Amino acid sequence: MTQLLNLIAIFLIDTYFLPVQCVKCYHKNLYSESESCEGDFCIIRRAPGTSNFDVTQSCVTGAKMPEQTCVLDYEDGIHCFCNTDFCNAPNMFRLNMTVLPIIECKEVYEKEYRAAACNKCTWKVDYMAYDKTLAPSNAVENVQCGYSGQSGPFNLDLVSHIYDRIGLNFFNDGCYNISMNPQQYNLYCRCSTALCNNPEGSLPFPLPAPRISCYTSGFDSDVNNAKYDTPEASYYDVYAQLVKNDSYYDKDIECRGQFCFVVYSKEQDKYYKGCITANEQGDNKIKLGYMYVNDVPYYICNTNYCNLDMETALAEARNGSLVDNSSIFSFSFKVQIIFPLLFFLSQ
Ligand SMILES: *[C@@H]1O[C@H](CO)[C@@H](O)[C@H](O)[C@H]1NC(C)=O
Ligand SMILES: *[C@@H]1O[C@H](CO)[C@@H](O)[C@H](O)[C@H]1NC(C)=O
Ligand SMILES: *[C@@H]1O[C@H](CO)[C@@H](O)[C@H](O)[C@H]1NC(C)=O
Ligand SMILES: *[C@@H]1O[C@H](CO)[C@@H](O)[C@H](O)[C@H]1NC(C)=O
Ligand SMILES: *[C@@H]1O[C@H](CO)[C@@H](O)[C@H](O)[C@H]1NC(C)=O
């Protein structure tokens, strides 16, 4: 009896601590082809107006697979999801499609509101105060219909650079404010009810007050050139060397949010660090630990300065209580209920 209980206890510990990475998927974008990746499930997208051979393929980790196998968006783009090894092949495009509902969204064009029809409304503000900028404003606001890459349950659009994608990858029916410097943030809302991105109203999902402080990395030399310039090398090169180090963070500054994160960009050999504030009302929510969405690997935790490096972020993610504690296998449930019960039974 005791042995059985021990086995169960070990199983419960393992299912919590081991990353659940079970399926292998094709991985293909503009820059890399015929690679593979591992995740919770696979995703394939055919962009509008392209042939079945012109597709993007990737993996997703840390989110629930959508119920629909394939969805057809308003631009004739197709998005499919599956969870067996190498299932994300173009033959999926022949499966039955669920047609995504078309809704009316606000679109702002040169300060003029227009109505537009698509599957998801978006509202985005990109703020970045470059040193010595000549731009009239540091903020760029876009109120729009989400284009095809944002139409499905998961954004999949690997054309833009990783630093532009870090802020745009999370889930439908939510707003996110992601900041990697006191002088930089990406505010991004995506919603699916008519006119939910009305810029005269409030955000569709108003953001809560920040709760914790996090380290930052990625943009400080753009904001303050002189802090990094040396007689031998430009701020750009000096900073590029610094951010190659997993444990680097910008000195004397921080950001505030609900979650801290580390993202490593393999292409740039660079560690991005910052804060996330979120209001998520859809099927998926940010998870602590490792997440992989839209080809960005995130290490997410929610204690003060837990994003020192990837290892600390993962350790803190295990230590912290799960934000999404709807699962009965949440860590605190096991600690507070299952483990004492097992102990009691084994006596
Ligand atoms: C696709 O949908 C049609 C009509 O609903 C149904 O008759 C057909 O069996 C479906 N095919 C598959 C492969 O599910
Ligand atoms: C987003 O975060 C930045 C930096 O923390 C902050 O200045 C800004 O007010 C936030 N925006 C919203 C809408 O919360
Ligand atoms: C990375 O940063 C840490 C802490 O700042 C430092 O101790 C270490 O030597 C650095 N590693 C490299 C390879 O520069
Ligand atoms: C886990 O949390 C405890 C109590 O809050 C703290 O003392 C400990 O340092 C944390 N461990 C790690 C690895 O962060
Ligand atoms: C998570 O747990 C906390 C405290 O136990 C509770 O207040 C909160 O409502 C729970 N959240 C969810 C989504 O169940």
C-alpha cells in the first residue's frame, strides 16, 4: 500500500515538474525550413492567397489546443491544430473547416474611424523612447482589424522580428502590456465581439495594477546611448555583447507587472527580460514556466526579480503558486491536499 502511494506521489511530482512536451512537429517559416520542434501541439497556417506549399508550421507549448481542427478566416487563410507526431502537414487543409465568424471592428486611418470586417479586432500601442529621436511621438497606436495571422485562436505570423513579436503573441480575448524598459512597452488587445476595439471607450479588458518588480534587458542602449558608449566601441556593440549573457540585466532600472519573463532569441543571441501585465478572459491564460507561442520561447514566473536568468525563472515558477489554479493538479493543491492525504493514508 505504502509503495503504491509513493508511486502515486512520485507520479504527481513528475507530472508537475516535467515539461509536458510530447509531440514533434514540422517547423517552417521564412527563415528556417525542414526543422522540427517539440510542443504540446502542432500548428500549421496557410496564408491567404497562397498555395498549399507556402505554409508556416510550428509548435505551441503552454496552451490548450483549440477544439476545431481547422478554421478558415475572412481572408481565406487556414489555421489547423493537431497533436500527433508530424501531423501539421498541408494535407490538413483538406479537412473540414470551421468558418470563423466575421465581426465589425473599428479601424483608425489618419485619425478617421472606419468600420472594417474581419475575425478579431485589435488595439495596439508600441512605445519606445529612442535616445536623440526626431520622431514627433514615441508612441505608435494602431486600432485595426487583425489581419490573417491574428484571425485564428493563436497568432502565427513569423515574418516580423522576434522583438516585435514578444508583445503580440498571447491569447484572444485579452489585453497585455509587456515592457522591457521603463521607456519601452507594447500594449496589445485582441478581442472577438463587434466593435470591441473602440478607441473612444476603455480597453476591452482593462489592465490591473502591477504587483511585482522584474529585471529588464533588451532596449536600454537604445534609450540611453551614453550609458554604454565607450571610447573603443559604440553603445550598440557594447550592449550586444552584454545581452548575450543569460544573467545580464540593465543596472539601476526595473519594470513592474504581474509576471516577469526571460526570452532568448537564438537569431540574435540575445536575452530579453521584462514584465507582463494581463487581463485574459479567453480560453487560454499565461502559464508559469516554459511557454512557446508564435516561435517565441518564454520563461515566465511571478515573484519579485524572478527573471534573473532562465534557471531562476523556472525554479521560481515551480515555487510560486499557479496563477491558473483551475487545474486540480496545481502545485498548491498537491502540497495542501494530496500530499497530506497520501501521508495520512500511508500511516
Ligand atoms: C465534413 O462535413 C460534411 C458535412 O457536414 C460531412 O458530411 C463529412 O462527413 C465531413 N467530413 C469529414 C472528413 O469529417
Ligand atoms: C503599460 O506599461 C507601461 C510601462 O510600465 C506604462 O507606462 C503604461 O501606462 C501601461 N499602459 C497601460 C494601459 O496600462
Ligand atoms: C555573465 O554575467 C555574470 C553576472 O554578471 C558574470 O559573473 C559572468 O562572468 C558573465 N559571463 C560571461 C561569459 O561574460
Ligand atoms: C521558494 O519560496 C520560499 C518561501 O517563499 C523561499 O524561501 C525560497 O527561497 C524559494 N525558493 C526558490 C528556489 O526560489
Ligand atoms: C486561485 O486560488 C486563489 C486562492 O486560493 C483564489 O482566490 C482564486 O479565486 C483562484 N483562482 C481561480 C481561477 O480559481
